[in-house]
Amino acid sequence: MQRKIIHCDCDCFFAAVEMRDNPELRSIPIAIGGSADRRGVIATCNYMAREFGVRSAMSTAHALKLCPHLRVVSGNMAKYREVSQQVMNIFLEYTEIIEPLSLDEAFIDVTGSQHLQGSATLIADEIRRRVKEEVGISISAGVAPNKFLAKVASDWNKPDGIYVVLPNQVDAFVLTLPVKKISGVGEKTAEKLKKIGVETCQDLRAKSLAELVEGFGAFGKRLFDLSRGVDERPVKVSRIRKSISVEHTYPQDLADLESCIAQLPVLMEELDLRYTKLKEARAITGVVVKVKFFDFVQTTAEHTVTYPDIAHFRQLLIDAFNRGLRPVRLIGVGYRLADEGKDQPLQLSLLGDY
Amino acid sequence: MKFVISREALIKPLQLVAGVVERRQTLPVLSNILLVAEGDQLSMTGTDLEVELVGRVTLDEPAEAGSVTVPARKLMDICKSLPDSARIELTLTGQKMVIKAGRSRFSLSTLPAAEFPNVEDSPETLELSMVQQQLRNLIDKTGFSMAQQDVRYYLNGMLLEIADGKLRAVSTDGHRLATSVTDVEAEDGLQHQIIVPRKGILELARLLQNGDAELRLVIGASHIRAHVGDFTFTSKLVDGKFPDYERVIPKNGDKILLSDRMELRQVLSRIAILSNEKYRGVRLALSPGYLQVMANNPEQEEAEETLAVDYDGDSLEVGFNVNYLLDCLSILNSDVVRLTLSDSNSSALVEGFDEEGNLYVVMPMRM
């Protein structure tokens, strides 16, 4: 059966909620994030702020340089979670096949739906209208035969827009897409693709499967499929957590490797606390260390290991630090998790925290 | 460059030297071996930049001198495929190495000898002599515990320590540790530690085939060189700090179990069949006079066996990765093995009853 997938994405969600609750914020550039003197970063900002070049993940200090009259609001996660639940409840009236990607975005599968003569476009329209009326924020939607295209489409007429890719339009739509629109193609991959003469999905189609797999591994096969508008991934009702991590931005940059290493025990303790609190215990398949340098360049180092101890994290931290050799503003540590549950035995470490 | 050599004389050193060459190379010349002919001497060199092996052969008749590099694997495959009694003539013609034997003729590509890299030398700091069997034995007794591609790079190798007239080898992957020791002639008070990378250890072991023949080790600040008969082997050292093995060896174990080594090994191998294939956990339950071994797997299958042992301590139940125990039991020589434990969260010591010098530490698994 022809699948019908809708990707719903709230427009600058945190900012929209704040603007809804406080009318004086509606006409000025605002951002949700940590304050500049505590070296906070921007989580979201409204479209007025975006016109000044303010972006997510930018330091608040930098954002204020770009837009001195920016109003920075500290976030209220409990409230956002509540609003998110309201939105999800509206989706639930149309289908139970919902895959939330975060608080403000979800895939919903309305294949075979009885609502509105089974028209995905009409369902998306009605969802958008109801979210605006009942929740008070705007939401953009993309309607397409699969997740990849639905996600691209929801961004097409953002904010407060909808875009529909009908099955017979898939081919034409995909051909014009720049490869950067493909999720998973970041700057590095885009650069690599450009080197072999690929900038659009049309260029990508000219490449053989063998060539793409050679250059990009398993992702090559995916690029091959996506450039043809093929994406068989089902909408998964409950997303399995793939990793767990904690990170910390330091009030003052950590000047050298020693001071970074000194932070590890605290981070590890927090990570292990979160790990033991997981609803379903899960086996560990690897460890990750993320380092963000003072200039916001960030790097991650990963290692496959079933029984990690602090020495693994220390070595990864050393490796990551050595790539930048400059002061560090943020360190993150995480475990990669196996799909399977954790009835695994725990191999104890001989070397302790050596 | 031209020389003639019998297949018999060429094949063994060629196989050893080509063994050092990695299959996948970033630098084309590294998949080649260097051939240098001079007078009645032929030398062959293979390297992967971390380790280097030079083998020397005396030729029956003087060569036309010269040097060049040729693809290692192809040269080896050609020599292997020739009849045992073949006499092989190698002639450098232009940029091709022409190989003739009987009615066969091969023309191999070459790269100039000048492109072939040297493993860098460092000033010598000490020299040791022993018989080959001594080092081979250390490696055989401990090599299996080396880590492999661990991010803690200093574990991907073997610690060699010279102290008090003894040479000690230690390897650990973080879950178990193996150590073995042998007497060597060294100056009084000489203390030195090096970490030889995993590949260096494995290649060195292949080379140490003549038990009683001499082995001379030259150790520099960043390399180790072994002179073994007609071969010179060089390996870079791992620059890192190895864990303090003394700290890891448990000293307070009060539960001592003696068992027939082969019997225990057989019991563990049987029970292991139904352990979790990935984690390999087995449970040992000690009680006076008996050891019970149990395993189960995610399919809910179970195995259990009890054997009589010499034990009169308190009851204790403790889990282990069965492979770690089996590795120790396979490598020990004594008929009787001694396990020293303290509790289910502390490391166990595994030794041969009358076997000096070889010691294994295994950390339990919480099951």
C-alpha cells in the first residue's frame, strides 16, 4: 500500500511557547538559552532574532553581539514538555503510529487512515489548524510517501507552512534537492561529495552503488536509495535510545589537558547515575567523549568496548584534546547502548581507575 | 643485479620477512621487500614502519651486486609454487625483476631501493643475551593476555622488564593479566622497562625457533632489536606507561583451591558450551572438597558439573569469563593448578602448583 507519512515540526518551539505566554515578547527578537555571563548557549530563537544571524547552539555572548537588543529568556523545560504533550495528543486523534524525534517534532504515519477520506494532506491541514487554535503555536508539516521526503518537505514552507510531495512528484522533487538536505549529510560529507562532483541528488544518481559504498560505507547505500526517493524506514512508535550522555560547559575554559582530565571523575559519576536510572537496563557497546574547544570547534572520539572504565574515557579525552590543543569550554561523556536488554554479566576491571 | 638461489634456501627466510609486510598498505613500497645482493650475500628486508625484519642468505655463487624492491607476496607465492628442487635465477632487467626457474619465467614490477624506508634507530641503552627459548617461552606464556586495538594503546603490547638479573614479561587487557619471568645475565642494579607493540611480539615469536641458539637483544630509547641467527628484527617501542603489575597481583587471597589441571580444564570446556556466547560467563561454587561449575545462556539452557578438589575454606560463589580461565589452564604445565581467591569481587590468582615464575590474574564477572 502507498504509505502516507507526515512530518510535523513546531516553528521555533521554545520561543513560540514563550511568545504565546508573554505578549510583550511577540514583537521583539528573543532567544531561549543560558545567560551570557554564565557562558550559556542559545537553544532556540524566534524569527526576528534569526534575521540578525542568531542561531541555535551559538553562545549567548556571541548572539548578543549580533543582536544587542536580543531578549534572552531562560527556558522552562517542564512547561515545554507539557505543551509538547498537548501537541502529541492532537496527533493521537488521527493515528497511533507516532514517532517523536524530540519535544517539537514527530513523524506520523496515516497510511490507511479513515479520517478525512484518508487524505494525508487534509489531515495535515487539520492538525496544523488545531495546534494553532488549541495550543496556540504554529506548526509546519511535510506530507510524503516516506520519512526522508516528509522531513525535507516540512522545512520547505517553514514557518507555518505545509508542503506535499505526491507519489507521482517524488522523482521531480528529489532531482532538484541539494545533497545537504539529506539528513546525515553534514558539512564533511557534503564536502566529500562535492569533491566527486556531487551537489544535488541528480548528481548523486549518476554514481553507481558500488562507488558510493566504497566511499561512504553503509551510508553510501542509503545515499543511493535516498537520491532515488526511496526510504523504507517505518515510523517507529517508540524510539530506542541509542546512547546516553552527560556534558558540562565550564564557567571558565579548561586551559590544558590536565584540567580536562581532572573533570572526568565528576562527569563519569553523573553518567553512571543516569545510566543506572534508565527505565530498561541496557548493555553498553561503546564509549564516546566530546570536546568543544573555546572557539566552538568540536570533536568526538569513540571506542567500541563492552566493559568500559575510566581509563577508556581518559584515553579518548587525550585523543580528542590533542586534535585541538587549545582551551576547552565543554566536555561530554557518553555510553553507546545495545538494543538488547542488560541481562549481561558485568566483567570487573583489573586495573581499576588506572 | 643478478643472483641464483635454490628454492630451499630462499623459501624460509622469504616467508618470515614477507610475514612482516601488511596486506593493506597506504604506501606502495611497503608491500614490497627490499633485496640487496653483494658478493655471496643476499639480504631481504620487510617492514610496516613499526617493525622491520632483515634476513640474510649466503649464495652458492657470487651475485652481480645491486638492490631493488619487489612485491613481497607475489615473490613468495611464486617461490612457493615452484618445485622443491628448483634453482631460481633473479635478474633485474630495466625496471623488471625477471625470475626464471626451469621453464617458468616471471617478470615482476619493482620500485627503487631508495624509496624503501628504514625503521629509525635510536641510541643503544642496553644489551642482553640469552637463548632463544627463554624469550619464546615468556611470549608463549603471556602473549595471549595482550590487548588488541584497545584505545589504551599501552596495553596493545607486552611489558618487558629487566630488574635484579631477571627478565619479566607482563601483558594485560584490563580484565586479566599474565606474567612470566626468566633469569638473564645483566649488570647488578640494572632496571629497565619497555613496551613492545603487539605485532612486534608476534613477529618476534615466529622468529625464535631454535631453542638453544643464542639471542641478542639490543634496546634503545625508542626501539628494540633482536639478533637471531641470520635475522635482525627491529621493532619500535610503545611510548606509554604500563600499569603497575605488582599492584594488580592479589596478595590477600585466603581461599586456596588445588585441582587437577586437565580435569578442571575439561569440566570448564564442557560447561562453557551452554554459557552466553557473547559474555562467556560461568559460575564457580566452592565448598569443602568440591567445586561446582555452572552456566546458562539466554535460551534458558543450563549446564552443571561438580568435581572433587582440594579445598577446605569457606563457601564462595564467583563468576568468570570461562575463556580467561581456559587460557590459563591451557598454557600452564603443572599437573596441579592452584586458584587463590578472596571474594566474588576480587581478582583470582591462577598458578601451576610446582611451576615457578608463571602467574595469572583473572578478574571475576558479576553475574
